[in-house]
Amino acid sequence: EVCTKTAINSCSDCIKSGAYCGWCKQLNFTKPGEQEAARCDTQAALKERGCMEEDIISPKNVFFNVKNSTLSKNTDTTDDPIQLQPQEVYLKLRPGLSKTFRINFQRIEGYPVDLYYLMDLSYSMEDDLRSIKSLGNQLFEALQGITKKGRIGFGSFVDKTVLPFTNTNPEKLKKPCAEKEQFCQPAFGYRHVLSMTADKATFQKEVNKQNISGNLDSPEGTLDAIMQAAVCGDRIGWRNSSTRIIVLTTDDGFHMAGDGKLAGILEPNDEKCYLENKIYSKSSEMDYPSVGQVATQLENNNIQPIFAVTKNMEGVYRKLSEMIPKSEVGVLSEDSRNVVELIKAAYNRLSSKVTVTHDSLPDNVKVTYTPKCPNGGGSGGDTGVCDNVGVGMMVSFDVTVTAKECLDRNISFTIGPLGIKDKLKVSVSTRCECECDDPQTDAHPYCNRQGKVNCGMCSCKDTFVGQKCECSIKGKDVSSLKAACQKDNGTECEGRGDCVCGVCQCHAIPGGLAYYGTHCECENESCEKYKNQLCGGNGKCICKNCVCDPEYEGPACQCKKSDEQCRSDQSVCNGRGTCQCNQCKCIEGYQRPFCKFCPACQTPCITKGESSSTHYRKCIECLGFQTGPFSKNCSEACKSIHKFEMVDTLPPGKPCDVRDVENCRVFFTTFQLVGEDNYTAQILKKKECPELPNIYGIIGGSIAGVALIGLLILLLIKGIIYMNDLKEFRRFENEKKKAKWTDGANPLFQNATTTVANPTFTGE
């Protein structure tokens, strides 16, 4: 038994925190400075600390039978026999504390049976209908073999009379079968044919009247029919005290919720009865029910279905049977001749298996079952199951009820075997308050006559505070008193004490110690440990910090004051770290054990940081050749280079180099001394300077180059002009060769005529 305490401020908080927590109401039980939460613990711990047993408050579970009638021996003495005992119980539970009680169940021989035969009358079931018409007598004989108080009813179904499930042509609605079929009834969804009757002739007569019908698609309106048969109890004729069985025969699958959308039917099934003139009137207006809805209504109405289906549908209906508790599946022959034997076998399987369960529960209540089967075996858990239970055989189940937390109201639920009317009503409430039987005086001496006792604690008057109402706050500013108990506007007394009149009264710590300090901020138990000892056994814990003995140091006083293992070449950590707990703690980049090497430093020529590198290179130029920006104050600016020397040759290896103000390369090597910024340097006397260029050669070459380039440009231009002229001349020559000259007279041209006259000639 363990009491896991959380925030405990009252007896009620204690009771709610764990099933095995008890509260000591004894006055003066707590020590000075001890919290009232110390009153909450297991009963054994409280007794060990001196609390009297009569002062320990630890409510137990309460259980009693409200109704516990004995089981009936047979059905002859009453029409409402009792098969389950007890019939009603009341539980008052402590949160977390389970209560187990036993229920008994006994099957009565000759218990009434109501069997409703629900048949698929689609066209493919024609030969099966003929078989059922001829097997009426055998069905009644089989029922009489089970019980003398048996009754039978009949219903049929096809599918919704809307497209695409059924052909809605008016002629096809009247006769949905094939043309050759003479006896065919109009299309319908579900029809209740015959209410429960014990008259064999009536059953045979009504079944003989039935004719086949038809629809378009393969799945049928099976779930519609089962739902109406389950919820229309007064129409079907189910008796209050009977084993209710639906025998469903079909050779096809079934439509389910959502399929109605194919026909534009969007209204979900509301699980209500809509039988008008024995026809399901909402078949074309309401969607098919879901499998879950059907399973719920079958369970609520204590109906056990037997699915008698053809071989090709066995797998489908076995999956459906897994989702519907207390159901069975049997395989029909091609013409359903074996239906009677199938029903008898399925009924025996159903009746020999007792499954006990409960209806819905709140999340904070849990019920489990442990079966006590007469033949052994069985299974428990959320349901209890016993197999091979014969008539007159009693089975028992241990029922364990647990309330995980306090209930805000009383609840009730039922427990019973599936498919059986008999139920056990369980009423549950919780015990979450303490009944301390306190004195009624408001001026109890224990509370300085300024309050009353409530389960061992003081409940003070308005103007008094304190564990025993010892402080009066009349005329004082309550907020300022509380502020005085807060450190840096934090929690009052750091959550480790009570603020009484502006002063923190610190709580005790288990083990005899206590918190201390102005705001109860201190205690001497939470310092660091070394080798499982506070402060390593080498110091004292004072207000959560270790105060070490003179020869020890460290946060847990775990280290002797020594630097022997930190020394190298007579220096401690080479000046590049501190010795802590006799080990070097190096500055960034350097490695232990002696902080001698720095793999993170890029090369021996470059110190960490770009600015430091530039400064260091300028110092080499300054020290070696007295040039550069530091030449005027070289000794002051370059203290990091402790010593340097000018040499003719440098040691083997790749030297460092830097360019001076004359662009000459200065070669050098460095060695780091003890400390972070402490070096020696060797500088090569001879600098490597670049040769000066030939100014005259450069100028002459430039002029010659310009002249040569100009001449080449002129020659290029001249060549282009020449080539262009040559091209034009050749074109002219070609055109000249093509010209043709011919002789011809111009019609407008007249030759000149000359007339010569002798002025002296007279004609004679």
C-alpha cells in the first residue's frame, strides 16, 4: 500500500490523492513548522508516527444488494422467471479502490423463445421460398423441441424501390420478376408478414401466400429489414421474457449506410420504427443503417441473429457476425432444405455461450470480469465469457468496479448476458469527503479560541491567520504582509513555509531538519554530492552551497588543493589555463594535459584572430629592420615577442614570411613560450626584394608598339579599299562584256538636203 501525495491542503485532498491514503485528525499531531500535509500518509505510517487508530480517516468502499431475488428453477411458476442474481446493487467507491462482487446466471429449461424468420424474396431466392413453404411443420417441431413456449413470426425484404436499386418503370414496379414468372409480387423494401404466433396453421398459411419479387443490383436491403424488426417490438410481438432470435436467410450481400446517396437519399437512419400497413414506409426516404447502428439495436433489444446464407456469402456474413455480439452464421444448401438443422445448431451454439458485458460507462469508471465457468476455461477482461454452458447449469462472474477519480454525480449502468433480458442494475457514487465528527464550537482552545477544528486543522475566523489562528491581521494591510514573505516578488516563503503576520514560518523537512532563512530559501540537504556524500565528506552544506575544508576545493569539495599534475617545465598549465582539481582547464584551442599544443591554431605564423595576426606581422618588420607603422614605439607595441635575434640562416622547415613597406619579403620563425601571448622569433637578415623595372625600355617599347599598331591599322584600311575597288572593276568588266551593239535607223531622223542654184542662170 502506497500513498502518493500531491498538493494536500485538506483531508478531502488527501482522500482524493490515493486509494491507500489516510488522514490523521489527532490534535497536535504535527510538529512545529511541519506542514499539515504530514497528516496524510498510509495508515501504517501514521500509526508509526503516533496517530491513534480511531483518529485515522480512511473511507472504505460500501456495497450492498438492493434487490437479490433467488434464481428461478423453471418457467412453470411465473411468466417472468429470474435467471440473473442479484438484480440491483449499490456501490459507494473510494477513488482508485476497486470493489469486487459476484453475479450468478442460470439458464432455465423451457425458457420462452421468439423466432422471427426474415427472408430475402429477391428473384434468386425462388427455390428457397418453395422449400420454406414445405418446411413449416418441421420449423415448428424444431421450435417445440427447444421449448414448449415457442412462437414464430415471418417477415420479408428485397430492396429500396428507387433507382439504381430497383427498376422504377411502373410496369417493372408491379412485376419486377422475369416475364416467365407468373407469381410475382410488386417491388418492396421490407414487409412484416406475420407477428409472433404459436399457431402452426397460421404460420403455414401466411408463408404459402408469399411470392417472389425482384430488384436490379445484387446487394439487398438486409440491414433496413433487421433494423425495423429490432425496433418495432410491439408490431413484431416480441415478449418481455423470452429468448429473441432473428433467422435471416439470403444469398447476397447487403447495402449499408452511405449507399443511399446513389439514389439521392441523404437523410441518415434514425433507428426508429416506421411500419405502416406492415410496410417500411421510410424505405425510399431514409438511408440504410450502419452495421454499428444495427449491432446496437440488436443488443439493446436482446435479439440474437442467425445468418443462414449461401456458401458464396459465408465469408461476408462471418465478418458481419464478428461486429455483432451474440450472433451465428450457418451455410444454406442450394434450395435451403437444411435450414431447420441449421437453426437448431446455431441456437445451441448461441445458448451454450454466456457473454456478460455492460452498457456505456464514463471514462473514469472501469468494469472488468473474471469468469468462474463450471467446465473451467472462459475469458475475462472488458467482457466475461463462458462456453459449453448447458441448461440448468449455473455460471458465475466476479465483477470488479473501479472509480478512477471522484464522480460529479451518481451514475448507474446495467450488466447482463448478451441476448438475455435479465440485467443487473449497478448504481455508483464516490466517497471523496471526510467525515471527521468535529466539535461544533467556533472558539476551540486548540485554535486559540479564534476558530474551529476541521479534521485536526484550524479553520480561523476572518481576522486571524496561522496554523493555530495565533496571528491577528485586524487593521493591517494583508497584501503588504504577504509581500514581506515574498522574495523578489516570487512565491510566498518559496513554497516552503507559511506566511504568518508577514513572517515566514518555515516547514520541517522529513528527517528532523527544517528550511530556514528569511524566506525559507535555505536548507542543508541539496548540496552537490561526491561518492554519495554531501560535499564529498570534505565540507559542510550551508544553504545549498558547499563550504569546503581548507585543504579541499570544488563544487562538491571533491578536490585536494594541489597543482602537481598541472606542472610542466616548472609552469602551471604552460600559462594557458588554470589548475582545477589538480587538472588543467585550458583556454580555448589548447589541449590537456598541460595546455601545450593548440591544434585549432591555423599555423605557427598566425595567432588566433585576424587583427592579432596583422599586429604580429608588423612587429616582425619593426623589430628586425626598424621600419613599418610600429617603428617609433616598437618595444611597447610588440611586448608579445619576448625575445628575437637576427640570423643568417633559419632552422630547417618552411619559414614564415611577411612583406614590409618596401614590398620586400621578410622570412622568420617563431616559438611560443609559457603563456598565451609570449613568443621568441628568429628573423633572416637578408630580405628578398623585387628588382626595379627598366623605365627606358618600357617607354621605348611602348612607343614602338603604338607606331607598329598604327602602321598595321593603315595597311589594313588600305587593303580593304583596294579589295573593294578591285571588286567594282571586275563587276564593270562583266557588264561590259554582256553589252550588244546593233545597226538601226531612227525613224525620226532625216538626212540633210542641199540645193545649189546658180544665180546667174536664167534657164535658157
